[in-house]
Amino acid sequence: MLDKCSPENLKEALERSENYRQELDETNRGIIALTLELEKKNEEISNMSQQVWQVAKMATMGELSASIAHELNNPLTTISLRLEGLMEQIPSNDPMSKTLTIITQEVERMAHLVKNLLDFSRIHTIEFSTVDLREEIERSLELVSYHLRKKNIKVERDIAIKTPYIHADRQQLRQVFLNLFTNASDAMNNSGVLTVSIRNGDTCGESILVEISDTGCGIAPENLSRVMEPFFSTKGEGKGTGLGLSICRRIVHGHRGSLNIASELNKGTIISILLPVTISYNHTQLEPDSYQ
């Protein structure tokens, strides 16, 4: 018994105990690391599941929009034909002629909106072409014009007469602008100003800068760094998927551009989009739309 309690045996037992403790600690660290990795993978799977669900939901909404647009086309065509027949029967100096002309113009505007809705909802392959940014912005504003008027939002433009073209996919660009215009209008509850500006992004003329600003509620500093994350949203439940800015940034990056956001609480938000340009320019001056 004395031999078993010798200093050498005690030292060996202590060393074995320390080794066991180190092995146990290492095992525990491994278990913790595996647990964290599993939690991370579960979160990734959850996010992927939500993305798949959102994509399916968006596809359904696209089909619904296309169906509604097709249904609207039929009565609009009938109204247009009847108006044409009436205008042929009424002399040009008749007071009713002016009223019919106004109705005809409104029907044509509605038909144009329906066409834009069909173009936007249609599933298409990415197709790059020479694009006039001003034209795409105007078409996007036209699509949300009723929404803006309903919320008493004034649209202001600061667009240079001489603007370069860009090489882009029209439908994807329109998706970006519609998302940003809708976000801006949602940030302005009852009234406000939506400002769209286009100017050169650098002194060499190799890029073009689009800025979309609002006078809305702004974004809290603690949320500003997260607004580009998929599924992160400052809107209430049922008022957004949190995919808007994430999709916008992905599309802009796909066009070799950049998207940045600056915001001040209770003062407003500015979205800046920088895109590369082509060589040719558009010098045409666009007339302000009636819904401003």
C-alpha cells in the first residue's frame, strides 16, 4: 500500500487525471463547435426554405398580374373602338369632341399601363441592350403614379438634358426602380416628396449616377447596416418580404454597378445607384408627366 502511495505513483495519477481533463475539455469544445455549426446550417436551411417560398409566391403573383392585365385588355379594346366610332360621327367643332378626346387619351394611358404590367410580370431570360435610363424611370413612375397620387406624394426630377445610355436589362432595371419607388412611398405616410436625379457619376463620363430620395421617416442607425440583408424589413407584418433592397443590390451588381444607402431618422433616405455607361448620348428633353 505504501508503494502505491509513493510520490512517483501520485505524480503519474495526477498526469493521467490532467490528460483526461484536457481530453474532456477538447471533446466539449468539439461538441460546442459542432452545435454551433449545426445551428448555422439550420439557419441557412431555414433561409433557403423561405427564399424558395418567396420565389414561388412571387411567381404566383406574376401569373395573377398577367391574368388581370389580359382581362383588362379586352374591355379597354372595346371602349377604344367605340370611342373611335363616336369621334368619327361627331364634328370636330362639337364641344363633345373635346370630352371624347380626353377619354380616348385616358384609355390609351390605361392600355399603356396594362402593357407595362404585362412586360413586368412576364418571365424572361436576361437580355442586355442599350437603355435610356430616363425612359425606364419614367415608365416605372407611370406604373406607380396612382399609388403616389393617392398618398399625396409629389415627384420631382433633377435630370440632365444630356444623359448617356447604359447597357442593361430593361426588365431588371424596372424591377429595381419599382422596388425603390414603392419603398420610398411607404416611408412617407400621407405626403412627401420623391426626388429622382440623374447625373454623371465621375469627371471622365464613364459612369452615371441615379439618386432616389424621399422625405420619409428614415432608417434607424442600428438598422441601416442590415437593410440589405435578405428578409430583413423595418415594415410591419404583412407589409413586405424584406427582399426588395437585397434584390435591387444583386441586380445592380449584375450590371457591374454599385448601390449605396444613406438615411437619417425622421428626415429621409437617399439610394444612390452608380452604373457604367456606353459611348452614345441622348439629348432629348423629356416633358414632365401629368401625375406630378
